[in-house]
Amino acid sequence: MAVSKDLTDDLRLAHLMADDADSLSMNRFKAQDLRFSSKPDNTPVTEADTAVEESLRRTLSRTRPRDAVKGEEFADSGESNRRWIIDPIDGTKNYLRGVPVWATLIALEVDHQIVASVVSAPALGRRWWASLGGGAYTGRSILNATELSVSRVEEIPDASLSYSEISEWVDSGRGQGFVDLMRTCWRTRAYGDFWSYMLVAEGCVDIACEPELQLYDMAALDIIVREAGGRFTSLEGEDGPWGQGAVATNGLLHDPVLSYLR
């Protein structure tokens, strides 16, 4: 499938926005005077979260004024069949503690389908991106990239699983199924947040899943996993980032994994 010029331009814009986000977030990473507060759901938000999202929204208001925007830190804006979905810092708790596993997530939805995204993790020196029909890549830039491909592992006892917090699975009522899945897998590690899903896209991990996520947590991850040849669904098997939680696999393992988590 050929990638349209408009979509290529959108992907380039997403990379430019990610560059700005990286500069802002890295400038405050590990700052001794970093300011933060707690949101109503008791999750933290830092000055870097809000500064990054404000910057991305300013860029979009200038370059894509007709597009809608959904972000984590501010109210939704605009009405359009084109919507940008932003998580300014995915992994804020890591960011606060000086752990380098955090990223800015930028996705574009058109007609209820994610068509392009960039995931940028500057403290890791890593970036991933994808466009609909254009494949998934990792590298320093569009011109310096390696195409991604999921693994070919066919059996859960041979699979590597990455997750976030076990307590969330217990709270969701799916704890026993998740523990049974962990016990069956060859290897389990809590890489957590966006990184679990990027490792699936790279073929380094075979399964990634979390029970409680928002659209801005998942949108950018979805298309990268899919364009790398994998599958991304809700816990109930709904394709895309629209349902409850997320399950990402190399595709070959997906249905057996869902049977554990249901």
C-alpha cells in the first residue's frame, strides 16, 4: 500500500513535534527544582508534562488548525475527522525518579483509525514511528532508520512477556488469569509503559499487556505494533486502542493470550 503525500507530511510534522518535546523534557529531566503535583486520580503531573503538551498544541494550532486534539493534561479541542492524540510524557513516575524509561507519544487518527505515530524516548536515545501501509521503524531520524518486525514465536511456553504492575491485574479482577499466563511463559519482565510495546514491535518481546490504560496511552503504540506485523487489541479482543486495556503480540500468540486474560 502506497503512503499518501499528506500522510508523509503528517509523519514529518510528528517528528518535528517530537524533537521539540525531547528538548523540553530533557531540559527538566533530573532537575533538582522540578515542580509536580497530583491529579484527582492521584497520578503525578510535572511541569514538563504540561510544557510539552502546550508546545505540541501550539504547533498543531499553527500547522493543522482544523484538526482536533486530545491530550492527557488539557481538555479536548476541536471537532474533525482528523484528531491528534498526545501523551506528553508516558511514564511520569519514572521521569520523577530519574528512571530513563519515559517517552512522548504522538498519534494521528483519521476517520477512527490510527494512521501515523511517533514514540520518542530521548533519555534512552530511542525513537519509533509508523504510518498506515508504510511500515514501522526505529532510528534517529526518517533518513536513518531500521524497519521493525515482530518475532515468530508460536507457543506461549517459548514466549517472553512484558507487563507493568501486577497490582493492576489483581484490581481488574483478571489477576489469576494473568498469573497463569506468567507461569506459562518462558520469561517475564516488567519493562513497563510504552517500552513493552516497542519491544514487541522490535521482536525482542513476544507479548505485552496492561489492564488499565487510556486512549492517549495506547494510540501511538497501536500502529507501530501493527505495521511491524503484530496485533494490538483490547482485553476483549477489539482491534485497535479503543477498548479496555491493551494486549500486543506478534499475532501468532494473540488468541491464546486473550484466552488467559478473559
